[in-house]
Amino acid sequence: MDATAYEHLRPKLEGIAYRMTGSSADAQDVVQDAWLRWTSSDRSEVVDPEAYLVRIVTRLSLDRLRSASRRRETYVGPYLPEPVAGGVTDSAVAGPISPEDHALLADSLTYSFLVLVDELEPVERAVLLLHDVFGYPFDEVAAAVDRTPEAVRQVASRTRRRIAAARPGWEGDAVAGGGSPVPRRSIAPERLVDLLASMATGDVAALMDALAPGVVALSDGGALQRAARRPVVGAERVARTMLFLGRRAMELDLSPDVVEINGAAALAVRRADGTPYGVVIAEVDDDGRIDRIFIQVNPDKLGSVPPAP
């Protein structure tokens, strides 16, 4: 595999590493490290370069997850993934895929899915992503996570049950052949504009009408930025949180605009000089009411926010 062929495969490798680590910066580092290992290794017996590189990327991602586990134990407040601009592109997979498989790949990029996957053990995460999302056969997944194919099948079955319990509609194994894509729950851009207007005007009634009764808001500020340290649950509490954010934005002279983050419409909030202050992502339930809000204001996780228009 020469550099040109590698660059064609790179988006897919970065997609795997990002879903594994939840960090765009870590994903880029992992893929670069994988390339260095590829160029310095003896490849005379490598039959499938892609499988070989996926194995390296998976193992490097697992190493990062394990080394970060102690830091995560002392993390301040909820831990949310690093937002990335855009969504799934054709280069995220090798070769053509069906619309159903593309929908599953897109869903695996959403914040709600990434937060759910983050609760899995590292090996469970790798098995679910490599087999059920990216469609690699169990023998290749087994080589990547250093397990037997039978052990990997058991991990996959157990993990699917956990995901399905938390995410109704998940059938798994879609790319590998047979499952159904999970319905997207992204909010429409115009709904975000309405939400923003209600926050700016202090319209509690409009906010309450837009929110599902059991809505949950998660904020990640890390140790560097002020944010709610616990999940905010319920329409009334979340509405008041959103009103506070609206007032805070005016005090700091922040400017929001609608962008595509993790394949969905989101609000990018910026300071007067154009630097990112945070990202707000909302997802809706089957009735179209907002039931999940993710607020990322950790400065260390905003490097991939698109520039100001």
C-alpha cells in the first residue's frame, strides 16, 4: 500500500478511532501512529493491508482508552465526546454501501450513540463498532482485540442486548448483513433557530412546549469551564437551564449559528473574536420533542468546531 492508497483509507481509519476514543485529536494521532508503524514494519506476509491497519488502529485506540481510564475517574462533571464538523462521507467506508448501511454509520456518529458506547468496556466497544457498524467479519475482529472468534461472538451478543435496552430499535449487525438502521433523531435546523429565539426572549412557555417531559441535558465543561456537574432532568429544570444559558450568552457577547456537528444540526456558540465557546446539540423523540441536549464547553474539546461563517 502506497501513500495514495493509504490516504483513501484514512477517513475510515479515523472514523473507527474517533468512535472508539470519542476524541478527534486522539483519532488523528492514532491513525498517524498506525501509518508510521506500517511504513516501518515488515509487510512481506501481509495479505490484507486494510485489515492489518484496522487491527493496529483498534489496538492503539484500546491502549488510549485504558490509559485514560484513571483520568476519567477524576473528571469533573459529565464526560462528553469531542464534537466534529460534518458527517459521514462516502470515504468513511471502502467501496459502495447501501442507504441502510449509510444510515447506520451516520447514527453511530451521533452524540447519543457515542455517549452510550462510552459506557461500554473497551473491548465491547471495539467489537460493536468493528463488526456491527463497520461490517468486519468476526475472525478479523477477533485478531484486532486478541480474542477467539467465538469469544467475540459472545461479546457482540451481550453488547447488542445492552445497546438495545438503552436504544430501542437497535438490531445490530446491519452493515454485516441483516439488521435495520436505527431511526435518526436529529433536530431540524429551523427548530434550533426557534429554540435559540425562545432562549433569547425568555419565553418559558415556548421552551416547555419544545421539551419532552423526561428531557435530559448533559454539560461538559471539564475543569476549565463552568458547567452543570450533574445531568439536568425534566422539562422545567432544563428550560430554566436554557434560559440561564441565553442570559449568559448575552452577558459574554456570544454569537450562535447553526452548523453540522457529528452529522446533525447543532449550535456553534462563538466569542466576539470568532473563537468557539461551545456547542449545543439537541435530539428529539418520536413525537418530535427535544429529549436530549448535549452542551460541550470544555475548551480542550472544541478544536474541531468549524470556523465562523
